[in-house]
Amino acid sequence: MKLIIVSLYVLSIAYVHLRGRIRHKLSRQLSDHSTFLAPINCFLYLFSKIPNKPYLDPADFPDLSPLQANWQEIRAEGQNLLRAGEIKRSDQYDDVGFNSFFKTGWKRFYLKWYGDSHPSATKLCPRTTELVQSIGSIKAAMFAELPPGSKLVRHRDPYAGSYRYHLGLDTPNDEGCYIEVDGERYHWRDGEAVMFDETYIHYAENTTQQNRIILFCDIERPLKYRWATAFNRWFSRNVMSAAGAPNDAGDKTGGLNRFFGKVYKVRLRGKELKKRNRTRYYLEKWAIFGGLLAIIVLI
């Protein structure tokens, strides 16, 4: 039984790694967060209603049409947040999901995260919050800023239970401000929506001199069977919600982020060690992963 479980795990990691045209190096993939959720993600890919492909047609998700129909109202609230300095990086280590993006210039303001809306969002952008809350398939939402010269490094998102929706609000409308998903490039435009599978390798960059603000949403992946959908919703409600991060002190911080804040000193030590001695850093890193694998095999 142990051998079967380990074999299925290895096969699911191989599938995640080989999926798509663009891939991480094997060493990167083995330590990537998508590797740890590979069996769950393969389950979701297997029962997905929509064929696996990097980009999807937003028209296939008609419940999202109110967002595009009201994009100018949403933009106005996003611009107000920007002027007030509310779209920002986190100054604390309380955002395990997006913490690594802050150093490359990306900023955000949460509307909701796999649960109720943030109180700060209800107060500061009530119309956008109302629209987001009225659409049941939206599991998470935020305003996301990509200032001039900023970028997001190549990555996969860890969980395949959703698709990613971007609505251009205040963008350069220029090919120099773009996202590339599995090798296919798209540049944002005001009032236009794009949808993609964020578990393909993707990255983004703003090489222009103009800021970019979008509405960023996680949309529940449609599955073929009710029991599969029930599992996806259970996982979102009980696991993904634990990665919730606040905009300010009045918002809830998920359990995973509370834990992340406590152990972030270990990560900082790893970063310092990597600068001083890359060989030792990787030896320690792989020793930890090897120990975890041994525990899994022996249990």
C-alpha cells in the first residue's frame, strides 16, 4: 500500500512537471509548492469540465459579466485606493501566498480571500465588494498593482481548484505591460477581461512608464461531478482560507499566515545563508526535503 501511494505521488508530480510547454528545471519543480499539492491538483485536472489549456474564454463564465459591465465603477474605487496608498505590499510577514512578489514591486489590496469580504474592503470600496460578493464562483479577489519596472518571476500557483481572472482597470494598454502563460503572451487593456489557468507556469512584467491596476479574482474551477465540486469547496474553505492576509489590523489573518509570521525568521536565515554559501544552503534544503520524504515513506 505504501508503495502504491508513493508511486501515485511520484506520477502526479511528473504530470504536473510535464504539463504545458514551459517547465521549471527538475530541481526547482521538486521543491516547488505545486509539488506538494500535485495529487490533489491531478484529481482536479481529471474531473475538470473545461479542457486543460493555458487561456480560457471569459464568455464561458457568464456569471462574471457584471464585473466587466461595471468596470469603470470598479476602476474609480481602485484609483481611490491607489491615491490613498492602500494598494501596497505587506510590511509584515503575514502573506504566505504572495510574500515573494513584494520584492519585485507587485502590490495588492484584498477584497476577499476564500471566505467573507475583508472589513477594510467593505469600508473603502463598497461597490466593488458588493459586485464580488454577488458572484458565488469568485473565491478570492483583490486589486493588484504592477508599477513601472515591476515584474513577477516565473511560477506556478500551488492549487488547481480555481482559474485566474484579470479585468484591466487602469493599464498602459501597451504590449510592454504583459503576462505570459505557458509561453503565450497577453497585454492588459482597460475594460477587457482575460482568464487563464494559473497552474501553468506564468510571469508578468511592466516595462512601460505607466502604472497598471487590475481586478484580480480566483474563480472556482467547474468540475464534472457534484462530489468533486464538494471536495474542492471543502478544501478551499478549510485549507486555502488559512492563507488569508489582512489589509490592515481590522482584517482577519488566516492560521497559515499566523504560523508563517512565526517561522519567517527561518526563511530569512535561509536567504542570508544562500547569499553567503549556496552549496551549504542547498545541502540543508535537500536534507530537509529528504527527511520529510523518508517520514512519508516510513509512516
